[in-house]
Amino acid sequence: MQSAFENPMRGILMKVSSVVVFLGMQTFIKLAGSDVAPGQVTFYRSFFALFPIMGYLAYRRQLRAAFHTANPIGHLKRGTIGILSMGFGFYGLLHLPLPEAIALGYATPLVAVIFAAVFLGETVRIYRWSAVFFGIIGVAIVSWPKLTLFRQGGMEAEQGVGALCVLMSAVLAGMAMIQVRKLVEEERTATIVLYFSMIASIFSLATLPFGWALLDLNTKSLLVCAGFCGGIGQILLTESYRHADVSTVAPFEYTSILLGGIVAYFVFGDVPGVHMMIGTAIVIAAGIFIIYREHQLGLERRKARKAGTPQP
């Protein structure tokens, strides 16, 4: 029987595949147009993601077990935070150029480090605090040109609101990551994924009275495709961690900015500006340093457990 993490190349391939599929999801959502309400987008993304997720769990014979949970309140908290994060993120995605929405979303791991220190009591030393500091500077460089558009009104102001919404989404996503870290102590990954999609579908459906647009067949088709991509992307992401550890596959998340730039140029005619490229480079460098530092700490903890000494 193979031990865990014996096939890192397969894990990397699945991670990159998940990035491609999630980028497809974002592209379908942008093509659907900014007239679609964020809650409406979130419903299609969550509900239609259930089909590939449940099919995958049935194939692995984990579907029945996935419905059993010892912490329904924890799932409810994670679902509430996650649905708010998705709503803000989709609004920003619909009103910002694709590469900028992706780049601002990279603030999530930076926020997660802060929340881990505050809410989980994790020890965060100067190395990671420095990476967070420089990462926030990078986020500011990317977002500042959009935030200054508030004064101009009209479409430009909408981009400013969009930038704020993506940043709010990143903050909420960081909170959701903390909640997931609590859930994984007693819940299966399949259970967490399944309950999130179900809760998100129900909560987003509750926004129906608040301005859902009447969609034509083309727009509905785009949103259904976005939902299926979301579910498939989640499956690929989960599978990537079966074949390689987090520190191996996580840096490949940043391939999304390169692929997103290509899609944005050929599909939407967006050309990244100097601020965006400089800020994104800083954020990516900070994120990779945090991942590297987490990997080093993980090695230290394993050595400490073997030696029976206090863990860092």
C-alpha cells in the first residue's frame, strides 16, 4: 500500500488543474454580466456545485458518511462566513478586471495568519509578520488606483466598490479558513465540503426577494457552468492534498494570475497596469514566503514530536 504523499507530481497536476477550473468558473461568472445579483451568482455557484461533489462522493462510497456530522453549528458558522465571502467576492469579480480581482484575493492567506494569531493563539514570529506586512503593502498598491475612483462616480466608482468588496471577501475568507481549521479536528473533509455547498445554496436562495435578475437562457447556462466548475475545482483541490503536502502544492495557486491575465486579455480585452503588476509581485512573494515558513515549522514540529521536546 502506498504511503501518503508518494506522488507529489500528481498532486501538483491536480492543483494546477483546480486553478484552471476555478478560473473557468470566474470567467463564466464575468461573462454572465454585472446585472446578475451577487446572491443569485452565489446560488448557482453553490447549488450546481453539489452535483459533481455528490457524484464524486458516491463514486468513492463516502456520500452516506459525508452527511453525518458531530458539529452542525460549526458548519453553520463556516457556511455563513463563506457565503458572505462569496457574495462580496462575486460582486468584485463582476465589476473589476479579472487579474485585479484575482490579485486582491491573494490577501486571504495574509489575513489568515493574523486571525490564526488572534483567534487560535498560534505563535507568529517576525518572519511571517514581515511577510504579512509586505503583502499588505502589495495589496494596497494593487487596490489604490481603484479606490481613488470613488471620486469620479459612475462606472469608475463601481470599480472602487468592487475593490473594497474583494478585500472584504478576503477578510471573510480568512475567517472561514480559521473555522475550517477547527472543523477538521473532528469532521471529514467530504463533510465540510458537502455541508458548505448545501448551506450556501439555502442561504443564497434566501436573497431571491432582494433583486434577482430575470435571466435569459445564455446567462443561466453560463452560471450553471460556473457552478459545475466550482464543484469540480473543489474535488481537484481536495485530491491534490491526497498526493502532496500543502507546502508543495500551495505555491501553484499563483499560476492563476498568469492564466487569468491571458484569459482577461483575449476574452475581455483587459491589460494589467504597472500598479497591478508590481503589487501582485509583492503579494505573491509574501505568500510564497509564508508557505515556505509554514513548511519549515512543520518539519520542526515533526522533529520535536520524534524527540519528545516542546513543539515550536
